[in-house]
Amino acid sequence: MPIARSTAVTWSLSTVAAGALLVGCSGSVTVGNSEPKLSSDKLATTVSEKLAATTNQPKPDITCPEDLAGKVGATTRCTLTAKDGSTLGVSVKVTSVEGDKINFDIKADDTASPAPN
């Protein structure tokens, strides 16, 4: 997947949703232990980088509440928070594990939740 850099300074949730859904997005990370697991911080960073590359937008603010187990079919939900406080759910699902390398797909939800009042 080619990586493009963008000079835009604003992040659009509709761009994320459309880009991630239309183009698809996946990632892989190599971890160094006997039972592969990707920390929530590293997962958030990787998801942010992949979404930015897919949508040609700056890296969004992503948080993931838990580590991702290196088992095929394992899933977790992360949250993208826009500058205006609105949020978008992002699903992560492990597609394969090759030794200590975890491959996963990323899919953003169709609609964002508005910012709290």
C-alpha cells in the first residue's frame, strides 16, 4: 500500500470513514515474545498511521483500550477522536499471525458520534 503524506491540518471524520471503508486498511506489526500481543499504545499508533496513509490525511488521535492478542480472529475496538470532540469507532481484527508478526484489518464505523455538549 503506497504511503502518501498530506499537508492538510484538519482531520475529517467523514474522510476517515469513507477512506477506510472504500479503500480498506490493514496493518502488521512484529512483536518480540512467545505469545504475540500488541500493546494498546502500539496498536493505536499503527492504526493512526494506517488510517492517515489510506485517507491522505494527518494522523488522527486514536485510543485503544486493550492490547490485541496475536490470535486469528481476535478483535478490539479503538476510538478516533476528532479536533471538535466527535468520535468514530474503529474495529481491528487479526487476520493472520506469522511467528511474532500480527497482521490485522482496520475498519472505521459508518457514522461518527457527535461531540459531548
